[in-house]
Amino acid sequence: MSCPLSKAILLVDGYNIIGAWSCLKRTRDAAGLEPARCELIEALTNYSAFENYQTKIVFDAHYQNTSSHQEVITGNLLVYYTNFGQTADTYIEKACATLRTEINRSTISRVIVATSDRAQQLMIQGYGAEWISAHQLCCLVRDSLCRVKRKSKAHKQSKARFLANSIDPKSRQRLTELRMQLK
């Protein structure tokens, strides 16, 4: 018996993306890493939900002597902080090696890694993962935001077309009664 493929997995090299997206670089330079991380997390929360990706943003311990930990943001997104001394690159490469087995067993459909690190790109592709650059991810996130806005706008327009759809049910009922009295 074969089970259906689960959703795709997106692994994101967090600091690599922050260093590559101009909006996140500006935030990092003006306010620090924490606000830039929060912006990236917010952008990828929406993107992951829209694309139905299981997303993991990986951040290096970044010179902090801490043990690894992860934060579940939503059902589709978690943030992972590596152990002191472990890079995001190393973590992502090991994850790709592990996930290769899952792809072979057809328990996941695909693994996508977002980074602009050329050496990592070659390594993860060797494990059968797909690669997208930081710039491509930025464009995909923007595109999904536009699609969400268009979809939302179209939905609002169709409902707002008639006055009756924009008033509460009690008022709508009262107007119907008044209209019936006039006939």
C-alpha cells in the first residue's frame, strides 16, 4: 500500500538570506539581527502557508555558546538555531542527506534549499535536493504575496458587489420585510 506524498520541505539558510535581501540587510544594519530575523520569519510564514511547504529556517549559533534549539512558529514553519560551532551549511547538508532517504521512500515529495552559497548549492544537489538562490526566494515570496492580495481582493469584490452582502443579517432581514410590505 502506498501512501500519498507529503508536502515539500524548504530549508532556508537564514543569515545567508538576511545578507542577500536588501530589505533585510537594511533592517539588520539599522536595528540589528533580531528584527531582521523576525522580518524573514514573517515573510516565510506567509509564503510557507501559501505554498504549503514545511519550512525550516536555520540560523547559526552566531558566536553564542548555546545548545541547539528550535521554535515552532506555525504548523508549516519552524526556526532552528544550531549548536555552538555548527554552521547552518553543515546542518542543512546533513538534513539533505537524511531527507534523501525520505524522498526515495516517497514519504516526502521534494526538498528545496534556499541559499546563495555556491559550495552548499553543489553539495545539496548531490543529495538530490533542489536549490534556489536568495534572490529567487525573494521573488517567489513577493509573487506569492501578490497572488494572495489578488485572491483576497477578488473575493472581497465579489461579496461587496451588492449592498445586501455588506450589511448584517438582522438588517438584511428587516429590509426584506420592508420590501415585502411595499408590494
